[in-house]
Amino acid sequence: MLRRTVAVLLLPALFAAIPVSFQKKLSKAERIDHVLNRLTFGVTDADRAAIAHLGVEKWIDLQLHPERMPENPALLARLAQLDSLPMSSDQIAEKYPPANVIRQLVRSGRIDQVKDPVMRARLERYEERLKKNGKVESAPFLLTPEETKTLRQGTLEERKAFLAKQDPAMRDAILARLPGGRQDVMNGSDLGLRREMIAAQQPNQVVYHDLTDAKMMRAVQSTHQLEEILADFWFNHFNVFYDKGINRMLTSSYEREAIRPHVLGNFKDLLLATSQHPSMLFYLDNWTSMSEEAAERGRGKKKAQGLNENYARELLELHTMGVDKGYTQKDVTEVARCFTGWSITAPRVGGSFTFHQRMHDGGEKLVLGHRIPAGGGKEDGLKVIDILMEHPSTARFIATKLAQRFVADEPPPALVDRMAKSFTRTKGEIRPMLQAMFSSPEFWSEGAYKAKMKMPFEMVASALRATNAQVDSTVVLTQHLASLGQPLYKKVEPTGYYNSAEEWTNSAALLGRMNFAMALTSNKVPGVRVVIAPSEARAKGLALGGPEFQRH
Amino acid sequence: MQTMTRRNILSCFGLGMAPGWLARAVTGGKKTMVVVFLRGAMDGLSAVTPFGDKAYAGHRPTLRVADPIDLDGFFGLNPALRSWKPLWDSKQLAIVQATGSPDTTRSHFDAQDYMESGTPGRKGTRDGWLNRALTEEKAASPIRAVALGANLPRALRGPQAAVAVNSIASFKVRDDAQGDFMSMYANSKDTVLKSTSHETFEAVKLIDSINKQSYSPATGSAAYPGSRFGQSLLQIARLIKAGAGMEVAFTDITGWDTHINQAPQLNNLLGDLSAGLAAFHEDMGSRMQDIVVVTMSEFGRTARENGNRGTDHGRANCMFVLGGGVKGGQVHGQWPGLGPEQLYENRDLAITTDFRDVLGELTAKHLGNKNLAAVFPGYSPKFRGIL
């Protein structure tokens, strides 16, 4: 399942390409181009105007302090409609339950306790569909032939007018099995109706829709571009996988509470928040990890498993120190012992963090040469985080990863050193590290200029920004991203996506980029509209699918 | 069944314009190796169960395979692999037991990386073993090395041209923009994108010509599963039958990391694996003489099941080798035993056959690349008599 090492990123790129020079300075025009490319999801005319007005330094400073800039009201209005984004996992379990939760409700007979009749019918219908292997029946039996005809052949407006006349239960049942025009609703401008239809069909899909819609729209529309890049970067660094069980209820709060508040803050807060979020505890199995004694006591019980090292290993290897950077298998085991008992309450409905003393290994531990005395309880895990925060490998690894995102696949070691020192000096502050990077000669050098291959998400977002596209629906865009190799929130491995050119330079992905560019500029991406004169569409498509646009 | 003949493949390129690789592709070099990576670490002790080992049942109180298909009185196939029994009986399926990598990492990505680079313990290796297994050819087919999926796997990266193909039908530039893109990329100063795009467009032309041929599997019963794996094998079958010079193909199945509630997951995965390859075998018919399929997984799983009806990261695993030229119907390799003192660190099945011994033998004898020192630097594969 887990394919490649992060260490690969630290190696020379597979095809040593453009000779790099981190000493050669950029021209003024190149500087503006460069900073807009790297610190945004793609250059727009508005950005060019802003940076011309403010000057480069002031512009960067504002990006580093997004709270000083008002957010784009169009974006805020869009996000406000995505009602699952601010929900807790319990609320999602209730309003947008995934298949397993629905199945439990139905089988345990508790479906009768669901008060809302629309919801009850929805759940029963979904369970029925699961039994039939996902086959959706259309709804003609609910409707007269005339009505069916309206829904099949009518315009979106006619369909909406018809649906508006129905009572809620009927409306929901019809939307669940719409006999025609599903694509119109899915890709049309009526976000509310689209979400309603998705909810009527597969309730939990609404949550995935909202997450992906928000991510895409923020990248395209946010004035806080750097903050959004960092939200993507840190989520990817602390990756969780949406489709693993209860993460279908937890990923929203994970991004909202464990990642987004800290993207420009302190790395320790990211570590603490991710280590205690049920999404991570579930994804890397720590919630079941217990001391051998506890496992022995619970022998025969369903969850009596014993020590699970997965989280401990990834914490060292991927989140903090980097693979093989000064820890042993023994350290992994000791760290795992420290985190025993860090678990989840009420996991079936998403749950929240809790510490189970009875699962905890109370003995003494030795982590990276530090003695952690017996009896520390929940504090053991916190001590591990302190030890990791102070380890030089952590400073260096985080500095390297940031420099790989913002400077080059093989960042100059001297720059990484300075950033690592900043991390150490400030005890993990992220903003000063970024400031050090953005004011370094290496960042402003030819070695960094256009040295990065855009990841598919970056390519798609930058193409939308370059064409000033009107994005009514992100459903098909999200599908495009999956086929370009970057399904959002669905990277299975804890490595996250690799931010190096070689990862994204292959035939299928390259063809995919060309095809996306042509489809976008000729208005063949459902849900997205661009205004380009027909005579210019082809040239624009070739530009967006061409070699230069793949770099930033 | 439609087979692409020399004539119709030539006609796709127009008279007198046939690229140099074509003659070789159509006339010779028709051996193909298909590599299937089982990502996440398959539980080899459940796939090929050592029911004859006295310690086995004790290690697996709930996960013991109760009704294995007896192979030789000691090992049995998991019932989910039952469609392979005829292949075993006709001696086209071999099993190599207790294989693995000498590097003891229990990290999935490290272990997969080492297996794909072919250099356990060495992270500095830039290319993959399967790319190095291809010999230097002046006029090689642009689809000599194909990975099914959106990304080129580590095993196939390197100097020889290799392409990632999502599906044959979608592998093209739409809207007649191909010519323009070709010249843009060909004239680009970006050497990385330039070389990738060159490989890409050569492959596009060839695959487009294959896509224009209709295809139906050899027999009605050769029903490939609708799974990603089944459909990948179907694409591989089409490319093989096109006779367009594909030497290696790579595909994978994810999800083998069965820490919790292993049995039903493994049942599904093994079912997918066996149904896919059984269909492929039937579809290929007599072509299996020129084909070898090998499965690999980054490590095995703990001998003892854990408290949650699952297994954790272990050491040795088994590999399956399928093909007309395989010395099948036997379990190769030395069985190290499951007794407490026989286990590696009293925990895992010990490794007695380096995975490079298996891959090296297939590379040398099937692909005909004898320069194994270049394929597996720093290691001399020992042939185990699998071919």
C-alpha cells in the first residue's frame, strides 16, 4: 500500500534536467512572475495588479498575514452553502451518514428512532440500494408520464419548478431517482439542488463533495493564496485517507481543526492537533494500540490487539524526523508504547479523542536516548512530541520539505540549514521559516525559477485562474484530478503526494494535462465555463497544456 | 479474436513510414513478463497455507485456513485461489516460499521502494529493476514497458522508455491537438518534459493503432473481473495480442495491509487476484508459452495473528510464478518452519530465498537479459530452477 519513501525526494531528481544555479539573480519581471507562481495557485491579472501596487515585499508580508486581508466575499458565500464543512463528526453521522452507519441503523432497528421522515425514507432507500449492489432505479412509478417527461426533457429551470411543488418526502424520493437531467443538476449552477440530490442518493457523498468543492474553490478564489497552499501542504504532510472507514465522518473536522488553524503557526501545534485527532488515530490505527498486559487481560475480546506501531513509525518517519534520520526500530516500539491508550470514544459515529489508562503501557520507556519514567500516563505521548520537536532531524526534515515545495526538488543545503536553524531558534514557528526562505537569495535565483513541476491540483487550479473560469460545479474537476493521479483527500498512503517532478512526469499524466487544457478552453468540462473567443480557444488550450504551463 | 498482423500494424503508420522498432516488434522479441505487485504485504501464510507445519494452527487460532486445497501434502492453496488449481495441475503455476528482501524494514514504503529499485537497503538507486531488466535497444517499441495506471511505478522508472497507460481507449490527445502539442514539446528547452513527451507520442500512435482493432477475449468464459486489476489485465492482454513489442507490463493491487479483521478482506483480494489471472491465462491460450507472470509483495505478515483477527508486518512471503515455461506444480524454496526458534525474531517467517533470485532468473531466462549485475547491482541472483 505504501509505495515509496520520502527519502526519494531528497535524492537527485531522476532526470537531472535544467542546470541549476542558485546564485544567478532574477530580473525584476522574473521576480514578480516567480513569486506569483510559487505563492499562489496560479498567476492572475488581479495578482499582477496587486503586486504592482503593493510591491513584492509588502505583498509577501500580507500573504504571510492573511488575517490582515479580507477574504473574497464570493468565496465566503460559496463556502457558507457547504453545510457539512463546520459539522462535528456526530453531526455528520446524523445528517450525512456513510454506508456502514446506515447499515447499522437499519439492522439494529434503530432506524425507527430517526425522527425526520424524509431522512428515514432516505436511509431505507440507501440500504435497499446497497443490497442491490448500487443499482439505482429511476422514479417513474412515483410520477405521471407527463411529469416524467418534464424531468427527462425539460430545462433545469423547468425541473426546479416541478420539484418546488413537491412536498419534502416526495421531492427527496424523486431526487434520489431522477429519471433524467442528473448531469444538469450535478454540474449546474444550483449548488443547493445539487447537494440535495447527492444527499438523496448517497448521503455521505455530500461531505466529500463539500470538502473537494471547498478545496478547489479556495485554491481558485481565495485572496489568502499562501495560506491555502500551506493548508494543502500540511494536510498532505499529515495525510489521512478519506475512504478509510470512519474518516468519512472525521476528515472535515481534521482539516478544519487540526490543520487549518496552524498552517502559519507553530509546528508543535500541528503535531499535537494531528496526534490527538480521531482521524489520525484511526487512520494509523493508534486507537487500538495497547500494552501487552492490556491485550492479555482482554484476550478473547474483540479489540484486544496489543501494541500497534503504525502511528509511531509514521510520526518519526514522515511527520517529524524523516526516514532513517537517527532513530531505530527500538525507538519506534518505545514511541508506540508511549502512545498506548491515545484512543477514540464512540468510534462508530466518529468519536473524539480520549485517553484510556487501562490500555496504556505504564512502564518506563527510552525514546531517542531520553528516559521517560514509569507512570506518566497520557503525558508520555506529550513528552515524545517535545523530544521530537527538539531533535535536529525534525528541524531539518521540515525545512527540507518546505524548501522542496517553494524552491526546488533538490533545495540548496545552505538554505535548508538556515531554515532549520530558524525552526530550532523559534521552537517550531512556521512563519519565520517561510520568511527566511522568501528573503533568501536562493528563492530569488534562476535555480528556483520555473524549477518546480506543478502537481495536478496546482495545474488544474492555475488553469482555472488563468482563464478566469466560472466554476459552477467542481464534481467533474474532481474526477479529472483523480485521473491525473491526484484524487483529493484520497491518497491512501501516509506519505501524501510527492512534491517532485519525477512523480508527475509520465505519459498518462502528461496526456491527461493536455486533454484537460483542451477540454477547459473549449468549454467541455461540465460545470466550468470560460469566456474565450472561439478563434482563440485552441491557442489558449495549447498554451495551458504545453510544457511551460506545467512548471511554476 | 483479433490479432494485429504485421500488415495492419504497418498500415497504421503508412507505407514506407514504419518506424525501426516495428520490424523487430512484429517479427521477434515476443516474450513478455507481467509483474503484479501486491501492495500492503499479502499474508502469504494464508494464501499458501503450510497446514503440514505443526506450529501453524497454534499461531492462527481464528485465521487458520480451515479447508485449504491440498497441493503436496504440506502446503495448501487458500480456497479463494481455487481457480488456480487447474494451472497448478497442468504445471504452469509455481510457488516460491519464504521469499523476501534482506533489508529488515517493516515500513511499507521503504520495503516497496527497495523491492522496486531492486537494491534493498540502498536508497540512492535512481531507477527501477524492471527498467534495468530491459536491454539497450536502438529500435525498441515505444510500448516495450507499460504500467497500468495513472503513474509510472518506481520499478519501471529509468533510462529505457516506459509508459503509464490508464486504458488503451483513453491513451490519446483529443481534439486533433496532438500535432501541435508534439511540436511544442519537441521544441521545448525543458529536457524532462521533452523526453517524456517524445515517448508519450510514440506510444500514443502505436496504442491508437491497437485501439482501432476490435477485441474480444479468446473465449466467452475468459471473463475478466470488473475490478481495476481485472481490467488492467484485460488491457495487458490486448497489448500482448497486438504483437507490438511489449516486453514488460506492470500492474498492482492495493489493500493487503490486513491488521484488522483480515479474513473477509483477504478473501476478496485473493478472489480478485485469482479470477483476474485465471481469465488472463485462458485468454492468452498458447501464448502463455511466451509469457511469465510473477507476483510480489513487500514483506509477509506475522506468523501469529494479532488480537484483532488480523496480522501485522512480518518478513518472508510467497511469490507466484505463472507461465507456459514455468516448472510449475511445485513449491520452490526451502521452508524455514514456524516453530518459535525457527521464526525470525520469534515473530516472522524467515527468508530463505531472496526475491532477486526469482526476478533474476525470470529476467535472464525469459527476457534473455543475462547481465544481472546491472539489473541487481551488488547482488548475484541464484537461480532456483523456476524456469
